[in-house]
Amino acid sequence: MTKSDVIIVGGGPSGSAAAYHLARGGARVRVVDSSDVLGGRYKTCGGGFTEKLWWTFPRSVFAEAAENTVTNLRIRARPNEELSAVHHSDVPIAHMSMRSDLDRSLLGFAVDHGAEFQPGKVEQISLDRVGNGNGRPSVTLQGGEKLTADYLVAADGAYSLVARTMGLPRHRRQVVAVEDEAYGSTEENWSGTIEIVPSISPMGYFWVFPKADHLSAGFGGTKKAASRIKKWARDYTDSHIESADHHLSGHYIPLRDPGYTSYRDRVFIVGDAGGFVDPCTAEGISWGALSGKSAAESIVAGDPAQFGSWVDWVDSEFYAARAFRNLLVLRVALRSRQILNDAGFWQTFFKIVSGRMTYQEWFSTLSRPTRGLLWTMNRFAPL
């Protein structure tokens, strides 16, 4: 039996952030991940990370993982249609990477700062009752090895074994992500530009993200639209890449239910397991990392309520993010040409995704009737 101060299940951005800040705070931390190499697995992910990650890791960590820095956003009415507009941001909108490369950089950085990495498949989670009834977590790996700790950080993704073991329900609101990693030659210059089609589905959007040697084209939205999006993704990449080599994949992304349990019995639920995904953009890399950092800081401080306060702020931020998305959906439905060319709206969007403005700050600038309308849409929208 191996004893640590903290066991982290999952070596993605949320687990790596927790490991780095725990190790920096002097804790003995062990990261358990089913991959036998640091961040070595392919994951269905657009691979765009924003500069909100600077709130969690030093900028230098991303030097090798960033393949393309994006400062231009092309908004298109429909895939392969001519109606579009390009908007430029003075600061990076996002950085493009392959998730395996990004995960390797983040977890490697945590290990360099004192965290231990242990490859292994988790088969069982238990809370051994001690003393006054507080649970002391333990993890049993495939092969029988048992790890114990004072705290457990569940960073094991959308299908979290830890959350299921604790009896937590799946998040009610879920985004289905479908992606085509398309390789081949193209005459277009995609450097510094991403493309978004916000009207592809009432509650989702189509994206094209340029990587170093290929295009990632995909969709995030309701399950109902996912089947036809696969064909649209292939058709799009075929029209832009000669003899495209397609790699299609998909998974679901949980959107956080307000008030969802994030801490219980010495267990912190972070990342996708806790639904820490921006409900407007479905971007979970930076929010997952922030949740891992917050959990780590709460453990180091010996104050789980500190994490709870941060989660309450996130729930308010995500409410405002849903309002932003619903306003975009409404404007696309009513006046698509106008929203495509609304430079002020998209500059506000750039400020939010780059971390220079919060959704709540944007929401506070709206008139009372507009806030009331968006409150109603938030209440009845499926996502």
C-alpha cells in the first residue's frame, strides 16, 4: 500500500494543474492515469486553448505544444457558403495544439515540479471510514495495488469512475462533439485563422481549426444534430483538402449543472467530471485547469470551503455564458447578416475568451429587458 497526501485520478489539464499547484504547495501528490506515457493518448478535442491558461500555468509551458496562434476569426453563415465576415483580434484568440501534445507538456511540467506520475488503470475507488466518519480515499489499480491518501482529486473526465462511485448523477445538459482530423494538401493559408459557423444547429456550432499539418473540422451541439454533422465535416474538408485522409471521432461533453456536487468526503470533482466547460464555446481546457488549481489551493489551505466559493462564482459565470450564447443564437436566427458583421460584438467575444473580460461583466452592461429575455431563454434552452 502506497500513501500520499493527495491522489489525482486523470492526467489531463485539470489533473495536471492540481498536481502542479499541490506539489508547489509542498504536498506529496501522485497522478494516476491509464496512459503509460505522459499525455500520450489522442482525444477528441478541437485543440484550441485560450490565454486563460496563463491563470494556471506559466506561459513558457506552452511553447512546444502551440502549433498555430489564432488572431483572425472567420464567421460563416453556413459551411461552404460565401456569406462570411473576418474579424481581427489584437491579442490571440486561441492557440492550436494536438491534445496529446498539450497534455504531455502540462503533466510533464507538474512532474518536473515534484508530482509523481503512475500509469495504471483504476478499478475501484473506496472511502475508508475513520475517526469521526470522514472518508479517507483509496484507489485500487488493475493488478491489485492499493493507493491511499488524505484527499482525492477526480480529474477522470466525462465518464468519471470517481463520480459514479460516489453516486453522483450524470450532468443533465450534454454537448455531443464530432470531429474530423483531415490530412492532405491545401492551397489556402489557414495560418492565424479559425472558422466558426454558429448557425449550423440551434444550440451548437461548426468549427475549422488549423493545425501544423492538417485541419480539424467538427461540431459541438445537441445529439439530434450529430449524425448529419459527420457528413458535413467530411464534405467540408474534402472541399478544402485534396484527397483528404479522414480521422473521425466523437464523444460527449458534460455541461455543469448549477449546484452539482464538487466536494464531498475528501474528494474534489474537477475538469469534465465536474462539468467545468464553458457552455457558450464548449471550451473545457482552461476551465478544467482552473478547477484543478482551485481544488489544489483549497487542499493546501486546509479549507474545502474555499473551493466551494470558487465553484459558486463559476456557476454565476456559466449562467452569464449561456446568456451570451443564447443572445448569439437569437441574433443568428433573426438577422444573420447583421451579426456576422457586428465588429463590436465579436471584439467583446475576443475579450471574454482571452480572459480580459468575464461573461458576468458583459452581462452587467445589458439593459434590464434584455437580461429578462435571456433569463427566460436560459431557463428553457436545452443546453
